[in-house]
Amino acid sequence: MFHLNLVKKAQKGDEKAFLKLIHKEKEKLYRMAFMYMRNESDALDIVQETIYKAYISIKNVKEASYFSTWLTRILINTALDDIKKKNKVISIEQDSLEKIESSQRIDSADKLDLLQAIDQLDEKYKTVVVLRYYKDLSVKQIAELLECPEGTVKTNLHRSINQLKVKLKEECINE
């Protein structure tokens, strides 16, 4: 309830309420931005731009309970736009990989193979893999965040996992 009141206050122009909301989200925003940008400076730039965009458009939040999802969508779109501008490749850091792994132990060489395989996925596949296994979002939440049908999210997850299986099998055979 406290969170919802802050959103409503921020929508009415209360800067302190907005800052409290951002303070609650800043670590998640930075981790997500770092995952996309792969370096501290670019990640901080993305977070800063996300906060600015959120500040100028806070009145567009339709449902106060979705503030965090709305903010994450802004961050993802900002990061993807920046990557397209710079022709960067989205990649996932080693510590992010631990969320993607199953409970079984994988040695560091295998972790690197998985990171490289994820790096080779198309942007849309990387994004759903990151949101599903790093952010631990449900298919429904990912669909809302990316503004696409749940079926598309499921298809992209299925295809990305199949592509990862193929890539990882090929690497095992080549060794």
C-alpha cells in the first residue's frame, strides 16, 4: 500500500515520492542495465536515462501496482536502443549465469561455453532468457513487459533453449 501511495504522489508531482520509488528500484535497475551493457559506465548511463524518462512520464503509469514493471520496460527499451545505436552485442556476465544454471554444478569452462552460446542468440531470444531465468519473471509478466502475446514469449523461450542445446552439443563434439 505504501508503494502505491508513493506512485500516486509522484504522479501528482511529488519529487520526494519519486525519489523514494527510484531508491527502492535502483539496485535492480543497475543489475539489469549492467547485464545488457556489460560495463559500469554504460550501465550507469542507461539507469540515469531510464530515471529521467520515468520522471518525465510518471503520469503515464496506468496502474500504480505495475510501477516496477513499467520502469523495467523503460530500462530494457533504453538499453536496447543504446545497443542498436552503438552496434553492441548483449551479453550476460558470469554471475548472472548462476541464475540460469540448474541446481547441478557446472565447471567454469562449461559456464563460459554457456555464456558464449547465450551471447550468440538473437536479441529477442536473449531478452526472454534473461527475463525468465535472471529476473525470474513469469511468461505472463514477460509478455506484459515486452508488450507481446504470451504465446510469442513461450515460442521465443522454447527456441532459445533449443538453440542453446544445439550450440552446446556442437561445442562438446568439437572438443
